[in-house]
Amino acid sequence: MAYYNSIICRYNEIATKGNNRSMFENMLIRNMKRMTKEHVSGLNFVKMRGRIFIHKNEFDCFTDEEQTYLKERLKDCFGLDSFSFCIEGERTIEAVLDHIRNAVKPLFKQLECLGRPIRFRTRARRSDKTFPLRSKEIEIETATMIEKMIGDNKVQVDLMNPDISIGVEIREKNSTIFLETIKARGGLPVGSNSPLLGMLSGGIDSPVACAMAMKRGCRLDFLTFHSYPYTPLESVMKVWRIAKIINKFQPHGVLYACNLSEIQKLIRDNCDPKFRTVLYRRMMMRIASKLCRKKHLYGIVTGEAIGQVASQTIVNMSVIDRTVPDLIVRPLCGMDKLETIARAENIGTFDISIEPMADSCTVFAPPSPVIHAKLHFVEFEESKIPNMEEAIQKAFDEIKMVTDDGLTDIPTYDITE
Ligand code: ATP
Ligand code: MG
């Protein structure tokens, strides 16, 4: 890898923010620091007109290991649109030419084996309009220098399909040269919006929905329901493995686990079977809502999509919505399954999600669930459940926290009621 002494970070949506822009930039920097400090400490983050530069102390170069690590981490930092490892130097054409000379010589050498002229292009941007050369002139100057340095017959300018693309940016205080632009995930920095509770099942959809809410700036804690002993506790650990993957996008979110089996038995024993699924979901919402109050979370995220399964028809979703006053965020609402699967693969949860595991929702599931549940029928079914509120409170009081060691009691300092 080339010797890089800086990283140029670009953002997109944050640039559209008016007076709040600085708040978003600071939050992005805070997140970048937090996400990288484990392995690369002592980084300096400098805001410079629509860009953030990252340096090591004394402008030391990043080692190969640091580059590999930082690439992985920064990609997952919501708010960043793209970034490039670069050579940052003085704002003169001489410095630019010098740095390009050093950076690209070894690259052209490597590509000699192609046995044909090496195609290259230079792309210049001049955000400092007082710089004496225009963008086009910088491109010509740098390309001419490369042709002279490598030899006319060995290289060929190709704007459309180059083997090597050299980026040059001239700014008020510096110049940068980079060879690669690494795409990040865009969105807004986590923490720039209010925190939410993500309802995480072991399925494909809910982790994608949670990651999408994080992409909009919300930090998440998670809640999963299990039906032990009707479902194994491994199902909770499967959800924990998923939670750990999506926690790479944010400061550690806690996974809470609630046993729904007693409530499910009450529903089984007292209500019309065809309403079971909708009734389960309403119970989940009630417990999630209590947890939101307790943990100061501002809404509930689910992986529902319109029409995907019986409980996700518009009518059933609105019956589920009416259980609690909380905002219910459904980021997947308009997505089809293939899009969701592609995103699950992209964030790295798909392989775990498809591991077969019993699902709490399917315990005592009826053969034909109601597709368009009427609210008054559902409420009538609920009225048949003896001591429903007490059962909900009991399930809520017994919520556990999940760690690598399994289910543990929630530490008392964690209760903010
Ligand atoms: P997923 O793939 O996320 O499980 P799904 O398509 O299987 O979704 P449902 O099982 O109807 O759909 O669940 C819809 C949403 O309800 C889930 O995306 C999740 O947010 C929430 N949910 C369902 N089951 C559970 C559970 N056991 N624990 C926590 N949340 C759940
Ligand atoms: Mg499911």
C-alpha cells in the first residue's frame, strides 16, 4: 500500500443541514473516534469545509494494518458517504506533482506485467478558487508529468476505463492525492436522533430494520421474546449473535429477553385460535412499550413489511398499532423480501438469520390466522383473558439481559425508572 498520512472523509446528507451542521459533524467525529480508538489511538480529526481529515500525530503514515482496520471500521460509521486514504501536503502544484510521483511510481511498476500501455486518468477538484491553476489545468499538468516519468509509450490516458485513477483535491489549506474512494453507508450519525427499542426476532427482517433505523441516527436497545420451555434458550443466543453484529454500527445496545410463554398459554386457553398471532403481537407491543418508558426510548422498531405475512396486512398492523401510544417505526414497510435479503447480506446478519430455530410467534400458532382482524373482536378476545395486566406486568418484571454468558438479571443500576 502507498504511504498515506491522512484520510479524507466525505459526507453527504450532513452537508444539507443548515445551522445544525456543526452538531452533526461533531457527532460524526465522536462516532468515528469511538469506532476506531480500540486499535488506532491518538488520531486527530480536523473539520475543513465539508470534509473531515484524520491524521496521526505528527502526520505519521498509516501502517498497512492500520489502513486495513480503519477501512473496515469507517465503512460502518453512519453519516460518512465515502473516504480515501490520501497524501496530504502543501497547497502548491509542486507539492502535488511530487506526491503523485512518489505515490504512483510503484503502482505503474506493478502493472508493467499487463504487457500493454497502462491506462490512467487524473481527476482534479479545486475547492479553493484562488489556486492559480484550474481543475482542467491541474489534470493536464499531472498527466503530462506521469507520461514523462513513466514513458510516453508505456502509459495512455483513459478517462472511461483506467487501470489507475488519481484524485487530486486542492483546498484552502492543503492539497490531497488519493487513488481509491471507499464507499461508506451514508445516512446520519448514530446519536443524532432519539433512541429507540428494536424488536429483534431471529429472522431476516428485524436486524435489517434495526440497522436502517440506526442509519437515520437512532441508537437502539433491543428486545426479543422467547417462549421457554416451548422454544429453546439457544434461540435467544442466536438473537444475541445478531445483535452483536448490528452493534458494530453504534455504541453497545443492550439486548433484553422476555419470556412470553405464560401469556401465550393464557391466550391459547381463553381466546379464539385464529386471533392468536395478532394477540401475541399486541402483548409484545405492551411489554415493549413498558420497556420504552423505563429505558427512555422514544419508539419501537419492527421488521414488518406491508403484506408479507398474515400479521402484516394493513388491517392487522393497524390493530397491532392501536395497542400502545408509542411511535412504531417500520423501516421495511415498502420493501420486498429480495431487497431485505440483499441488505441482510450486506450488513452481515443473513447467515445467522437463516439458521433454523424455533420462533416464539409460532408457538401454538393456528393453522389459519385471521388476516383482517377487527379491533372490537380483538379487544373482545383480550377481555376473556383473566388477569391480563398482571400477566403482562409479571413477564415485564422478569425481563432478563443477554450477555455472552446467557440470560442474566438486569443490574439494578441499569434500571432508570
Ligand atoms: P423477522 O424476519 O424479523 O422475524 P417476519 O417477517 O418473520 O420478521 P413476524 O414474525 O410477523 O415477521 O414479525 C414481524 C416483526 O415483529 C419482526 O420483524 C420483529 O420486529 C417483531 N417480532 C416478531 N417476533 C419477535 C420476537 N420473538 N421477538 C422480538 N420481536 C419479534
Ligand atoms: Mg419472524
